[in-house]
Amino acid sequence: MTMTEIRYIVTGMSCGHCVASITEEVCEVSGVSEVSVDLPSNEVTVRGATLDDEQVRAAITEAGYSVTGVV
């Protein structure tokens, strides 16, 4: 099975709580198998077999953060 990866630039993240909030919300999106957050680069990397960009962006917004771009 091929994995898809999307890296988002996300603003507003500053601590471990931010990482946990985003990880929890995005992991609930159907098709997502892995989420990693890199605070210094403001990047959220999402991996999965089938990723729905709109749903992932909505989950990040639901967690309280803003997607400002894709790497």
C-alpha cells in the first residue's frame, strides 16, 4: 500500500500542548495513519493511505491553529 505524505505550515504552535492538540485532532481524520509536528519549522507532517486535504486542514483549524501553506 502506498503512503501519501503532506507537510503543512501551521502558525500558532509553541509547546507540547500544541503538538498534542494537533496530533489528537488530525489522527481522528479518516485515512491518517501518522502525524508528526516539528515546532521549530512550524511543520505538521501527515501520512496515510488516503488523505483528504480539506479534512486535515479542518482538523488543524479545529485544534485552534492556522494552516498557512503546504511544503
